Amino acid sequence: MYKNIYLSASIMCVNWLDTATDFKNLSKINELDYYHYDVVDGIFAPDFTMGSSIINNINNNISIPSDYHLMVDEPKRIFEMFNIKKSDMLTIHQESSRNLHRDLVSIRKLGAKVGVALSPSTTLDVLEYIIEDIDLVILMTVNPGFKGQKFIPQVLNKINKLNIMKKNNNLTFKISVDGNVNESTIPEIVSAGADVLVLGSSGLFIEDKSMIESIEKIKFAIDKGLK
């Protein structure tokens, strides 16, 4: 955490030909709060990412909490495939769940903290009847699927509106932002009210730049946004 902003490293962006080096470098970053796992099934969102066997193997060798982001159709069918710990966050998409409240109750029973993710075009209205039952809202600034997409600036207003909704109702859920979160976009994201930054290929895992260098730039961008 840096100045009450939580930092979550997007594991799909590691160098899969040299994972040992990347995980060693990640372990040196004191500010990291979560490892963020994007699980994509090729149905709800295009492309495929890590399966449960890979993720569970990683989790067996680390102590940092997990931040699961399930971009899959009917996510409840795979909840029990992961080794969930009490400090973990498990987030599902409103758009992919046929019975959102039921699925959130199931996540809570697993012992994880509960999150809901919204794609860029999904309005905040869908949170009305479950907002008091969740610990996290992920607002996507790109469409679910491939990494490296362009930032959708209209989501900044959405972050601000959700932050106002949170304060007006005296709620404590965290607002997470996922998609092209980097030194250029972070100031506006933080200023709009984000609590959690998901850091991927444009923010943390950058070619020709060490992770320590990237984190320093991220911290500078957070400072700028908080001002």
C-alpha cells in the first residue's frame, strides 16, 4: 500500500519464459498488497489466461493475498477450483452471472472477500441491490479480454460517481480500477476516487524498465493524483 492506495500486480503480465525472475522481483516490492489473477475462459471474454492449477501452484509458494478476477461465463462453476484464503478477494462480473446475489453469497461462504466487476459500458445501477454486501468493485477501463488495450476515459466519471455513492451511503467497499493503469492515467484515476490499482503491462511489467523503477513512477503518479 502507498498512501492508502492498494497496489495489485497483474500476474498474467509476467514473463512466462522467466517467471522465477519476475516473481523474485515482485517479492522485493514492499508496497504490493495483492497478486491479481485474471481468469479468462474464451467465452465471456476472448483469449485464455491462467488455469486454477497454475494459480494454485503460485499461491502455494507465496504469502501475499490473492485478488481473483473471474472473466468467465457462469463463474460459480469454478469457485471451488481455487485454494481460497480468508485474506483473498474473489471478484465476478455482473454481466456473466445469471444470479449475482446467489453467487456473491457462495463466495462469502468460501471465506473470501466479495467483489463485483463492471465492464466499461455497464452502468452503476446494477449495483443498487447488492452494494451493501460487497467488499470491492472493479471498474474496467478496457473491455475484458486481451491486455494492452487503450484506456477508455469515460470510466473516470464512473469512478467519481461510484465514489460519491460510496460516501453518501457510508459504505466501506474499495474501488479498484483495472486496464491500462500507468503513470499517465493514475493521477486522474486516484483523483476520481480509486482505492486499488491493478498494475499490468503498461504500469508494472514494462520492457527495458525494472519493477522498482516502475513502482517509483507509480508512487509519483499517486502523489500527483492525491494533490
